[in-house]
Amino acid sequence: MTETEVPLGGGNMTGGVVRVGDTVRRPAGPWTPAVHALLTHLHNAGFRGAPRPLGLDRRGREVLTFVPGTVAWPGHFRLLDGDGQLRRATRLIRDFHDAVAGFTPPPDARWQALVPADGDEIIAHHDLAPWNLVISDRRWAFIDWDTAAPGTRLWDLAYAMHGFAPLTADPARRRDDAGRRLRLMADAYGLTERQRLDVIPLLARRAAAMHAFLASQAALGAQPWARLWREGHGDAWRADTAYITRRESRWRRALVG
């Protein structure tokens, strides 16, 4: 009997992502074996905030366990309004970073590194954001690990702070208490004073890196990035970079007083 495939919305992958029963099937790439090694390590380390890899199907697609729940963004960002929810999301990031610290990539590992990182302290997720956070009563988990690649804790966290605080020029999402939420995230993660100082300049640098990436890919006509550029995502990242930069002293006061 042919299993029913249900298309899953969201994400920026071309080629289609579908649900089949309790699994998700996604197009595989040269990076898939390394990503599956990473996800297997996280599962074995006791981290339950990510899907578990189940190999490849007969069509060569990667197979992952389906994570039931509600994606927090765009339609359900209110699920993260409360301080408790924001702390929980941040602790999930910290738990991932602690679990991945013991991971040794395969010697032939290939990663889909889209945006140049600031180091190789860990294998970072590189897209820890509300649009990749699945929330349910039983479990919270991050999905879309296909762009995992070498990076640093603070580079990963700076991107998450942009999405979760959020630090955005968009009047529909901008919050007057973004600085307070930034401090809450730093506290929940357990950042030291040195790390708080170090993450401040990364907030704008990480947003600027996204704009530069989309601009370069749009110039090449590479999909789906060229489409996102046309839809205004590049302008949004540029505006967010300017917004974050103009308020750097505010973020400094929020994080270190």
C-alpha cells in the first residue's frame, strides 16, 4: 500500500517536504550524512529538542521523526509572549549547545554552510528562530537542521535573540520591551558578563550577514534565495541591521547595565 504524503508548509527548501505517517521526508544533500550524525549524537546525549534521523527512503529522501505541535511563527508568535515561554525556548538552545559540545563530526563531514560563521567552537544550528520552533504540551523542539554547520554559541544565540526578543524594525513585530527580553534570554542561557559584552556587536553583524547572503544569492539567481530577495527579505534584514545598530547602547544597558 502506498503511504499518503502530506505536503508540509513553511521553510525555504526547494523540492518539497512531506509528512508520511509519523515521519518527515525531505530532499537529501551532500550534508545529510553529517546532519544525521549530529542528530543521532543529540538523541544519544539525551537531547529531545530535535527530530531523530531514520536514514533514507527508497527515493533517496532523508527520513526524520515527525515532531507534532505548532510552529511558533508567523501565526502563533504570541505563544512566546510570556517570560516563562521565552525562558524555556532559551534553555532549549542552551541544552542543545551543551549536548553538541561533545560531538565529533565524521572525518568526511560536509556541511551546508550558508552564512560564514565567526568560528568553529561547535556545530551550530544557524537558524534558531520562532519559525523553526515546534511547541506542544509534551515537547518543544527545533526543526530544519539541514544548515547546521561549524559556528559558535554566541553566533547561534545572537541570531536567536534577533528572532525571539525580537530585534526588528518591523512595526508589526517590534516590541517596546525588546531590551528586557534580551536580558531575560541572556539570564536564561546563563551568559557570563564577558559573553554578554561579546554578543552585543554580534547582534547587528548576524543580521548584516543574512542581508549579505541573500544579496549574493539573488545576484546568482540561486533559489529559493532569489525569490526571498524579490519578496523583500533582503530589505527586512537591512532594516533590522540598522535598527539594531542604532540601539546598541540600549542593548548594552539591558545586558550589562
